Amino acid sequence: MKSQDGKSKAVKHFYEFGPFRLALEERLLSSHEGETIPLAPKIFETLVLLIENKGRIVKKEEIMKRLWPDRYVEESNVSQNIFMLRKILGESPRNEQYIENVPRLGYRFIGTVNEVQEVIEETEEEALASVEEPAPKVQKEKPARPEAKISIAVVPMVNETGDPAWEYLADGVTDSLIKLLSHFPQVRVIARSLVYRYKDKEADALKIGRELASDMVLVSRVVAREGKLIIRAELVEVSTGWRAWGEQYQPQLSDIRKLEDEVSTNIAATLHLKLTEEEKKRLSKHETENAEAYQAFLMGRYCRSKRTGEGYQKAIEYFEEAIKLDPGYALAYSALADSYVSYDFFGVLPPWETSTKAKAAAINALVIDDTLAEAHTALACVKMMYERDWSNAERGFKRAIELDPEFAHAHNWYSHFLMAMGRIDESFAESQIALKLDPLDGSINQYLGWHYIHARQFDRAIAQLEKTLAANPDFFLARVTLGMAYEQKGEVEKAIEEFKKAYKLEKSAVVLGFLGHAYAHAGNIGEAQTILEELEELSKRIYVPAFCIGLIYTSLGQNTQAFKWFEKAYVDQNEWMNWWKVVPELDLLRPDSRYTDMLIRLNLQPNNNLEDK
């Protein structure tokens, strides 16, 4: 029908619900503010079908027949369309405003819908154009609507080979997938420490997803059949229990990286994630193309995760092997540096040896890839732990956090640094960020207890460390730290028991130093003196952290001898000296001018706030 001015009149049909308007002819979804929300064809058809049958249960079979009349598809295709629709409409499984899931049957549109018809005048050219190539109207530029993130829990791969030797592979693939999926800006990946609670436990995907408040759960397992490895993976939608994607692989060890890439790519396709070229480039980037080097790296990472003296020793060997196989492996260099630094807290290797090796590894990592947050963190740790180059250490931690704000251990180490500076409130803030990013990570939880001790909040320290040890009773450093907390609270007998338990885990001179200090504190001078003599004799043959011997002399009230050993610890680059400013075991030495002199030599300023804590 044409008007007198030559324009034709067309009737447009719309459905309006909530803040949305669905244009049927143009196949567009828009908000009432005029923002166009693109829909894939099958998702558009799914929405129309549900709205046309509002209030009625639309069975899954009906949806499949309507959308895919000429070919066979699985129910997971319907599940995926519904999942994406809910994401677009801002829903979650616990907040169904428009689409109701009816278990084992189908879906029902429960939102209020208004059907609208509008008569629109358009020229003949416009009418033809709208028929030939429907296109959205040009809208004024508006701020992008924040896109709802899909949450995914990557459950630890189950090792069903019957051989514990493959645990490193199961954990390695799990960790790599967590990292790869974290690169998707539309995805929120549940923290590693949270999903690892389910390792070696019987729990189905739906239960895990509900407990973690996750939209999707990725489950996988590795089995051995006729001498070959088979890896099965599937993505499960928690709200429906339907399988959104699944695949079986029979990889060679040299193909593990390709498998990880393929799984992450398939998940991105299943969830219809749109990636920029930069994001695609980052996802396809491999730290190494050498399969053997990658295997060695996975083994090293697996050993390091044990957080034991033996674990760190083996991790160092594996990371060195990875570097030998691929001298351009930046991530292996940074992991090697981190392992040296962390192992130093066990007091086994002399710092003048580890500091050189750790620094060389960290620098090599940065020369190869200066965008690697792990490498900046490693070098910052070297600056803090051994060189006491405080300004450059802080600069390094900040750069690491700038490069990867979600790298929990950068925040955790930066918290260590801030505590050394006596910036207690800032240290706590960084520790909380680290904990939020990885809530059940053992090292991060242990450090929070350590923070509370140095902030003189001993009850909080004890509660935090007992919780940490409940999750892992054999965590050596947490056991030592709990002993420190009990002693500072005045429960010295409990402290002695904790130090003894720690010594059973690791025959470390560090523990003996704290145990001797506690014995002297309890008035058991004979036991303290025995440990002191043992450590002094031992120090003539092997490396013994001088700081630990100084601790015992401090508790015995022999300050001159204490400062003699603390001087040696300073020269040896002993890492425990870096917290000289805040260590509660040294509170009795603070009035001594030699204590202040050491502060100055460490480039630290007296902290008058500690007395207020």
C-alpha cells in the first residue's frame, strides 16, 4: 500500500518483554534504550519458539524438530542455545526471569510478553532493501553493555591408568586448561585451589557445579588401554545436567599441547565466544614447541606443588631439564627461579649459591619474554630476598600485577614485601586479593597466618593456620608458622609440639632454631642449649641458617652472641633477615642500638606502629 508521497506502508511485528524488544522481520533483539543485541539464527529461532508458546512447556524434541527438521542433533544443541539465551538475557540458573527449565521435559517462557504491531512508512528502495538484506538500523553509539560472564569449573583430571606416575600429566593438563580458559574475557574460571578440593574424590559434575556456583563443569579422565593413553573430556551444563560438548582423544605425549589447544578451542566454539585477533594470538602462543621440554616442565610443576623440600629439589631438576631441552623456554626459567626462592625457606642450600642461580633464571626469562608476569615476580623476589633492593623489588611486583592482575602469587609475594617494609595494612590488602583469586591455595593461606603473626594478631594467626593445616596436615611451613603463633601467644608447650611435628616432616635446621627458641622461652634451658650446640657444630660442616642460631641466643638473653650470628645471617643474605623490622621474636632486642644499626644497614626504617598493634 502506497501513500500519496510515494512511500509504502509496512506492518512490523515485535515482541516486548522486560527491557527487550524482539523484531521478527528484522530478526533483531534490542533493548528499550535502542541498543542492538546480535543473535545467531538458531538462538533467534529458539527465542521466537518459546515466546510463541509462552506459558506452555516446549519439549526438547519439539525444539529440535522445529530448528533442525532435516538432520539429527543431540539434546546438547538445545541446551547450548538455551544457555546462550540466558546469558544474553542476563539470567542465571538461580535467577530464572524469562526461561524456566522444567526438568526432564523442556522449557517454558515465563516472562510477560506484549505483542506489538507498528505501521512504518518507507520508500520503495528502503522496502526492497529490507527484503533483500535485513540489517539493523544504525544506532547512536552507546557504551557497550557489560557482557555476562560464563563461569566454568575445570575439575582435576581423573587418573584411571592405575599408574600414579601419570598424576603429573593429569594435573598438568588440568592446570593448563585453567590457564587457557582464563584468557577468554567472557569466561570466569573457578580458582584452581577450589576445584582441586575434588581431586581423588567421588563427586558428580552437577554436585560440583552447584557447590562452586558454576554455570559449566569440564570433567575429564585419562585411561590406559593396550599401552595407549585415552583422554575423555566433556562440558556439562549445571542447570540442566546436559552434555554441551564432549570428545575422546588418543594423544601421543608429544601432542599434549595440541590436545589442550583443541579442548579450549572447542569450548570457545561451543559457548559461541567471540575472540579478538589479539586474544586468538595469545591463546595460540606456546612457551615451547618442544614436547619433551613441556613434559619436563609439567613434572617440575607437579613436584613444586607438593611444597616439600624433596618436591622443590625435584622441581629444580625438572625445570633445569626443560631449559636444557629448550633454552628459549621463558616459563621454565621463571619457575626455576621461583623454586630456588621458595626452597630457601627450608634452609638447606646456602643463599649465596641460590641467589645467583635464581637471578640468572629470572633474567633469562625476562630477556626471552618481558610480558611474563611470573618472570617479573621471580626477579622481584630475588631483589627482595637476596639483594634487599627494595625500590626495584616493589617496581617488579607492581609490573607483574599490571601484566596479570589475576596472578594470585604476585599479590602474595607483594604482600611479603609490604610486610618487610612495615606497611602492614597494605600487606593485608594484597594478601586478601591473593586469597580472593585463589581461596584455598595452601601457600597463600599459610602466608595470611604468617601476616597475622607479624601484625601481632596471634589468635587470628592460630585460627587461620589451623584451618590451613586441616586441609593439608603435612604442610611443613604452615606447621612451623603455627608453632610461631602459639609461642607468641604464650602457649609455649603447644608451640613446642608443633615444632616437633614440623621436624618430623622436614629435618630442617630452621625448625630446630624455632624449637630451641621456644625451649628457652619455656625455661627449659638444657634443651635449648643442646639444640644450640648441635646447630653450631653442624654449621662447621654444612650450611645452617645463622638467623636460627641467633634466635636461640636471643631467647637465652645472650644478646652479644645473638648479634654475632645475625651479622653472619646478614652477610649470608639469609632471607629471614628481610623481616627484621617486624619479627616478634626480636622484640626484646628493639631497645638495643645494635638492632637499630642493623635496620639501617638493611635499608629499613624503624616502625613505631608495631607497638600499637
